[in-house]
Amino acid sequence: MTKVFYREYYDNTLIVIEGHSGFSESGKDVVCAGVSALVFTLVNCIRDEEAKDRLKLHKDIVREGYVCLEIESFDFSKERVSAITDTCITGLLMLHEHYPEYVGFE
């Protein structure tokens, strides 16, 4: 199962995504492919925003089966950063709704 942990506190957002969905065998797992597409898009967008000095990444850990991002939004970029994270989380929630035994939220 892929587990998603998402918390907002003060000006920070913590996102941890870990595990493999286990929906199907490797290479044919559509749930894992959906999660991966959303998560890699999130990571790349957040890294791009940091490169443009629109946020500060306090944690940026990406390895197979595990992603941890701790994002500090600046006042002038909160809406933009929130739009990026909300889009990814919405996609993951939709996968959870359709495949609750394979994608979970904490």
C-alpha cells in the first residue's frame, strides 16, 4: 500500500509518501503509475519553485518507494505553492477513493 501523510503547519507543509501500491505486478501496476506521475510532478514543480526563490525546501528526500518534502512557503508565494500541493494531494485523494486498499492517507 502507498501511504500519504500530509500536514500544514504555520508556513510549512510536510508531505511524506511511501510504499508501493501492490495493485498489480511491477510494470503493470496502474495505481503505482498514477501515484508516481503525481508525485514526480509535485517534486519537480516544488524544486523549480525553490530554484526561483519562491519557497524553501527544508527536506527533499526522494528514493524508490519514499518521498519526503518539507516546504516553507513565503508570503508572496503561498497561493502558488498551495495550488501545486493541493493539485497533487487532490489527485492522490482521487486514487484513494477509487483504490482505498492500495492508497491510504494518514
